[in-house]
Amino acid sequence: MVTHFKVARHLACGHHGNNLTSTVELNRVKCRTCRNTDAYKEARRNQRRAARRARSGSPHNDWRSAWTQRLTELPGLQRLPRGFSGQPFV
């Protein structure tokens, strides 16, 4: 069954009918005509931009600060490895 892209209560490809399946989820659209419309392409671009912003906002692996925090919480003088801001002790 073909799933159409729904924009502002209308189908992007221009088809009409009460029994047509439609969705606003971009990954579920199967209609080739809907996929080639400007509305679908713009929505896809906006989705990709939002995903990039979400990925770039948070650090993926911030192991240095986690390790420094862990050594800071330990009792006594703990040495930091080479390359950690030149401090001999925490």
C-alpha cells in the first residue's frame, strides 16, 4: 500500500480521496510523487539539520574531564597522567 506525505491537511502529490493512507513521518512515505515535491524535500532538509544540531551539541566522549573528576574525588594526592594541564598533583 502506498503511503503519501501529508502537508497542511493536503497530500503533497495532489491526489484526492478518502481512502488514501497518509503520514507526516518522512521515513514512512512510499509515494514517489510525494518524495519529489519541494515540500517533502524541504521537510527532509529540516530533519537532517535538526539531527546534526542535536549531535554536535553534546560531546560524544569526554573522558578527560571524567578522569580528572574521578581523581579529584579520591582521597590523598593523586598524580595526573602526562598531558593533563601540567599539574603535578590534583
